[in-house]
Amino acid sequence: MLHEILLSLSGHPSALFDAVPDVDHVTSTASHLLSPPEAELLSSIGQLSRLHRQIREHVTRIAASHPSTVCRAVAASIISHHLALFQRKILDVESRILKQDASTVGAYNIVPLAGVVNDFSEWIQILEWLWDLSNFILSPEALQDGKVDNSKASSGSQLIDKLRAEAQTGYPNIGEAACYLGDVAEQSWLRQLSTWLLYGRLPSFGASDFFIQQEHDDSEGLSFRVDHSLLPKFVTRHTASSILFVGRSLNQIRSIPPTTQAIDLSPNVSELDLLPDHVEALSRVCMPIAASELAEAVKAIRLSLSRNLLQHLLPRAKIIETLTVLHQFFLLAKGEFAVALIAEADKKRLMRSSGLETVPTTQTMQGVMLKEAEISQTLARTLAILSTLADDDEHIDDILDVASRVLRLAPRESQGHRPGTPGRAKDADSMLPRLTNASFDQLLLSTPCSLVMEIPYPLDLFVSRSDLDAYATINAYLLSVRRAHLHLAQLWRQSSIRREHPCPPGYQYSNTAHGKSILELRRQRTASRFRSMRKVWATCAASVLFLAESETYFQGAVIQESFSHFLIWVNRAQDPPNSASHASHSASQHPQIGHTQLEQQHDPEALSHAHRQFLSWIAYSLLLTDAAFPRLLYTFCIHVDELAAYITRLTDIQQNLDLAEDEGIEKFTRNYLNEEKEVKLELDRARRRLDSDLKGLVERLRDIDNERSSTSAPKTNAEGQDENSTYVPARTGGVDRLLMKLDWDARDKEDEDIDLLKFS
């Protein structure tokens, strides 16, 4: 029976513990030959036998079919280490029995069954824990027809986090096993990480389980992102961002053409030359991996790559040139661009709307929608107009030339701004804020379109797609405000609207009785129209005041001051405090990396992070992060267009009525009197809507001022970065500065109170 027990513990089926029911063979009923005390005593041995077989079979399947390299490594380690130790324990007990060791064999060569059971009692808990761990890695339900259902399989990051949690148990044997398997899992994960950090390549096997994921975008080619659901907890978001930056930079350097590489790269430095230094920095990470050690190693690799290689690819002149294009054209610092683009868009819409009368009603919507070629032609004509505004004696505008190459106006899909990757809680310090999508891109043309900038390599090292999405949203927002202001201001430039047109008859004609009667009738008609339009012009004046002051606040107090502050930071070279001690400390920790010269400009990742901080502050100060204000402003811009259209239509109707009354020229196909009544009614409704929008906007500004005065501004400090290299946006602007110029209701009430005091 001892031989049968040891064989069953080794993983072989035994009739003692695995009797087959309904079979009369003697070996199938051997368990009935045991007395109840013996059966109870051997129950733990039977449990160990079954656990050993189940664990070995299940872990073997995991090591052969699991999609995660980390999980496969842990499964193989369970077989090669823990199950091997259990097998060695069986051999040790068998050896002591054969040698008749007194610790196991008693008098008359009797081997007490209780002693054998006691030798394996310590393995019950550890094998149960290994069985639960193997089921966590891959549940039995995930295996269907020999294939693994990846949705029910554990990821490598989940296994690492679980092993770290299990290591905190109070049981020494389980804690030791969890620490051992945790080191195996983290070593496997670190090997995957080294492939990305050192060569810029995704792991050849198990890439679906790595937290850096590859995306194929037809418009922008190959790109990568961080999947935070596959990120172990000991890796911070800032460290993950640095890892993504380093690997993406190496991947892009490797994929550029040899001719471009020979021009851009320094002839004395290559990414392969830096490989030994980076390997040594990464080899300093010990098991278990500490977040600070990993962050320090990644930072050393990033700084080495930036100082020796990336600064040759991305000089400061290119950075400032790109930022200037974004500032002048996306943030509308170049005012002529906004005016010319709005004028060209209005011409395009006018040409489309003028041809709708000849188009059948079934094709009306097709006539309104602009094609992509027409949209891009609008921007091309705008840039051509801007190029003609400069004098011949002046130097060529290099920024305009760059903008004409990289900017385009394209239809935009109806999708909101998504600043981060779905996963765990967002890190507000390094992610862009969520901007309110109020469909401002629909106001410029009849088709939703936005300004797009092509970011070629290597400029995409610090300007990402999410940054350009945020810039496009801000650009549509600012263009809508400027467009509404221009449309209202244009009403004052039309003489036929704001004054009597045509002029009254001359002196000789009006000196007669008939001429005096005609002149009197015209004056009464003009005075009646002016009185009916006084409320409309008052609303237009208030709207122009609101738009003008808002533009002044947005462009002057927010954008210009913030960009100037950011440009100063970009131009300033990074000078760490106590540079001598800082250099010696860096050389002591990383001697192969610390001997390089201190960087003369900010590294690309610091630039990317600072640029996002700048963009976040711009969006916050422009009130785009507020939920209600952008929607109110969008409704206000729509109502401005309606009011301007009704005023223009009413003027055209009144001119036709004057022709019919004064000159006898009539169009019998249209009833202008009824149209005038309808348009006046709609005009009054549009005026009331615009008044209501103005009051709602000012009231919302007061609420925002109260909310922001009681809460602090969004955090801007970067986790894991040095204080001397962290960009802190300038605290420019303030809603109270805008409210001081817009709070006309309070001034009107004060004037009324003063008048009442005078007459009382």
C-alpha cells in the first residue's frame, strides 16, 4: 500500500483514491478494504494526489496555449519549481523508507501510516493555493475544444498584481511561493519591456498582452498607444508615458529612410551606440520591481536618447516654427487669416444658396452639402489672399509658406474629443481635459469641417493627434465668435439698412406742394421703420459689445499672454540647480549615461508634456471645459445668423415695397406686404431669443466666476518630473475681467437709482 500511495502522489491514478463505480474488479473496490480510520487518514493523501494531477495537467495547458508570455512563464515555473519540489519530497520519503530510516520506519520494519501522512501535510495548503492560482490564470471554462477563450484568460498585469497581493499573506509558505512566482512574472514582463525600450519593437510573442498596443490608421500610418488595463500597478502613468515615448522614438528613427537619416542624425551618434548604456541602466532594476527604480531607469534612458540623438532630429527652430503655425492659424493670432477664411466661406455658402432656386426640391440637401474639394479650396483661396497682402519689398512670410504646406480644411467626423485611453482612472496631470463638443465646426460652412494640420516626422514626437483634435475644437470655437462679430458688424456697413436710401428728393423738387407731400410721406415711413428697428439695433449693439469684449479677452488676456509665456519656457535651456552636484549624482547612479553633456534644450517628452499643460490651460481659460457655456454660445451664434438674415431679408422686402410705391415697379408674383409682416414677426422673435441668450451667457459667466473663485485651478505639476523642467502655465486671464466690461445690467440699475434720487 505504501508503494501505491507514493505512486498516486507522483501523479499516477490509483485504485485507492480513484475507484471506478459500477465495476466489480478487485482493484476497483480496493478502497473498501480500508478501515474507516485508514480511509479518513488517507483522505488528505488522496486530495494531494488529485491536486497534483490537476495542477500538472492544467498548468501544462497554460504553458502551451496561453496568449500571455508572463502567464506562460509562471505556469512553467510552477512545473519546474514547485511541482519538482513536491516530487523531490516524494523521493525523499521513499528513500527514507527504503533505507529504513528511524525517523520514518519503526520497530519490526513497520512504517506508520500517520507518519507518512504527516510528512506531506505541509503541502496541502500550497497545492491548494497553486490550484487556485492556475484557475485564476486560466479558468477551466476558458478551454473549449482545445482552444483558449482570451476573454476569460487572465492578463500578465493582472497576474503580477495578484501575486503581489498574495505575497502579503500571513502564511510563510504561501508568501514565499508568491514572491518566487512574482519575481518570475516580473522578469518575464521586464524582458518584454526591454524589447520596446531598447529597440523600439513590440514583443515578438505575447504582444497582445503588452501594455503598448499598435494601431494602424490609414490617414496617419503606424501609431502606438498605452492600454492602461494591461499596465501593472507598480508602473505609474508618467512612467508609462515615458516608455511609450522612448519606444516610439526608436521605432520612428529605425523606420525613416536612409537619406533622411543621414541628413538629420548626428554622424557620430547612433541608437545602437547608446544600447550598452541603456542595457546597463535597465539592468539596475531589481526584483521585485520598485516603481521608483523603474521610473529612474526609464528616465535615464529617455534623457540619454534625447541628449544624444533626438535633439539632432528635433531642433528648437522646428519646434518654434510648429508652435507659431499653431498659434497664428489655429488660435487665430493672425487676425487676417480668420477674416479672409470667414469671407471665403460666406462667398462659398452664398454661391451655393443662390443656386438652390434652380435645383429640384429632392436635390436641395445635396446642393447645400459641400464637397471635400470645395472645402479644401476655401482654405487654399484664403492662403492665396494672405500671400497677396504683404508688400513686394517685405520679406517672404516663412510661417505662411509652412502653413500652406501642412494646413488643410477637411470634413470632420461627428466625434467628441477623447483625450485618454479607456482603462483605469484618468490622470488629470498628464491628460488633456474633456472639451465640450458643441458642434462649432458646423457654423463656418454647411458641412461640419475643421482645420487639420499634417505633423510629419519628427514633429510628432511632441505633438500628438489628441493635441490636434483639441486645437481643431478651439479653432472652431474662436472662428464662430469672430464670424458672429463680423456678421453683426457688417450690418452697420450697409447704408441701405441703417439710413434712408435712396436720398430724399432735391430742393427744387421738394419745394413744390406735390414734392412736399411726397417728402413728408417718405419721412413718416422712414421714421416709422426706424422706431420699429430701435429694439433690434439695441440688441445688435449689445451683442457686438459682448462679442468684441469676449474676443479681446480670449485673444489678448488668454491666448497671447499664455503663448508668450510658453514660448519663453521653450526658448530657455534647462539649467538644473546645483549643476555640479547634480552631474556627479547622475554619474554615480548611471556612470555610462552621466558623462554626457547637460542638455541645452528641453527633451521632446518634456516639451510634449509642457505643450499639453499649455493647451489644457488655454482650454480652461477659454471656458471650453465648462459644460454649459459653450452650448449657450453656440446657440447664441446661431441666433446671430438668424437675426442678420432677417434684417437683410426685411431690407430687401422694404426696398421692393418702396419701388412699388414710389416708382410703380411691382412684382405680382410675390406679396411683399404679407412677407413684411411675417418677417417683422420673426425678426422680433429672433431679437427676443438673442436677448435671452445674452442674459444667459452673462449669468453663466457670473456662475463660472463664483465657481472658480471658490475652487483652485486644475493641477499642472507633472508626476515624476523635476521641478526645474516642469512647465507651469501662466495664470493669465480671469472671468472677472470679462464680467467687468459686460455687466451692463448693474450699470443700468445704478443709473436708474441715481435718476430716481435726483427727481425725488
